[in-house]
Amino acid sequence: MESSVSAAAWWTILGIVVAVAIIAGVLLARAGREVLRIRKRLEAYADLPIVAAVAQAEVDAGRLEVALVQIEPLIARAEAALSALRRGPIPPEVAGSVAFVSAELRELRELTI
């Protein structure tokens, strides 16, 4: 009798193991289907206009970074140009000399007339 109880226990354990294996297989198959469904959904999300806009924004951000790096020398050149314009295109000594020479030429014309 003892061997039949032991055999029944082993058959019960084997049945439970088989049932658990079947349930685990079903759950793995279900998980695989969910992964495929999520993958298809993600591929569909890639076609949305917002994703294209975000990708374009990333490209624009990269271009802005490059422009910001290059702006420092441009600012320095613009400041140098502004300081030259503030001084005037002709230095004051040259302007004074030109005025003096033109006054002398006027007087020379008056004498020759």
C-alpha cells in the first residue's frame, strides 16, 4: 500500500510539473505576442508627424550649436568694425590736413583769377 501512495504522490507531482510547464509556455507565448504588438505599435508611432518634427528639431538644434560656436569671432569682428566706425572713416589729423590743403587751394585760385 505504501508503494501505491508513493507512486500516486509521484504521479501527482509529475502532473503538477506538466501543468506548470504548460501554463509557463502559454504565458511565454502571450508575452511574445505582446512584444510583437508593441513593436508594431512603435513602428506605427514612427510615422507620426510629431516624430518627424522632433527629428527635425534635433537637426536644427545641432545647427544652432554650430552657429553659437562660430558667433564669438563674428561678435569680435563686429565690435572692431563698430569701434572703427565710431572713430570715423577718416582720422581727425587727415581731415584737418585735407581742410587745410583745400583752404590753401581756394586762396591760390583766388590769387590766380
